[in-house]
Amino acid sequence: MIGTLPPESAPFYYSNSSNTRLWDILTAINEGMPIVGKGGYLFDKNRKIQLLKDLNIGMTDIILEYERAVPKSPSDKDIIPKRYNDVLQLAVKHNIEEFLFVYQSAWKWFIHSQKGLPPVIMGRLTGLFLTGPQATITHQGKQIKCTLLPSPLGRGTKGLTLAIKLEMYKQYIYA
């Protein structure tokens, strides 16, 4: 799974807010639950790491070095990226077959990172992408599928409930 980067206040990925429901969605998938529970953002780091292992998921961020326009802001619009993470090299090194992007901004920065241009702020990147498969990229002879998942936030697009998000995540994460 590829995100942008956690706020400095977050002790681990997707851990800074009750609105971030990723751990609840992953728990529901792992435990075969038909509904999404609450409180996963409060799980300790070890429990989250075990959940990732159980689901055979790794996590990283597309932004490797950065500053923030507004200190301590959790918003992607305040990220001033300085260097992208070479996630394609990670895919080769760790035999990763699919990237799951959990935010539009992560996908947009990934696309931009492949152009070999210096990093830019989110406001300079355009496009709105539908969730689902985006591309298959070949890098050093390895094919990597790229999929955009719906945002794991509890709020979001009208009509896109947590139940619907759970079903969409299940299509790409196999318990």
C-alpha cells in the first residue's frame, strides 16, 4: 500500500485520527467480518504490523523527503515534497506485484515521480481518477499492477459508505 506520508503526530501509518478507517477495513477483511468496526487507529504498532503480515501487505509512502507549508498540518496540500520514494525499485527488491494507492494524491505524486521531474506540491498536479485499476508498469522486466483504492477516511464521496469501501478493498486484498 502506498500513501503520501503520515503526519508527524502519527505514531504509525494511518494512526492520527478516528476518521482514518484503514485499520478497521483491514481488520474486517482479515477477520471475515461483513461490517467495518471502529477504533483501529488506536491499535498499537505491533498489532498493526501483525495485521499487515496476516494480509501479506507492506506499506510505504511516495514522499521520502519533505517540508510542510503549515507545520504539523496533516493535509497533503501542505506537503512540499523534496524527494520521491523509488517505489518501483522497492517492487523489484521485494518481489511486489501490485501497488495499492490509498489516496488520489499518492497516485498523482507517483505518476509525477515517473516523469523524472523535480517533486511539486499537490496543487500543481491535476486530474481526478476513478478508483480501480490504473495501469500496469514494467520496470526492470517486472510487471507491477497499480490500483487506486477509495480513501480510507470515514467521510468522503457521497454514497461511498464504509460497507462499499470494504467490498472494494476486498477485491484487491485477499485474507
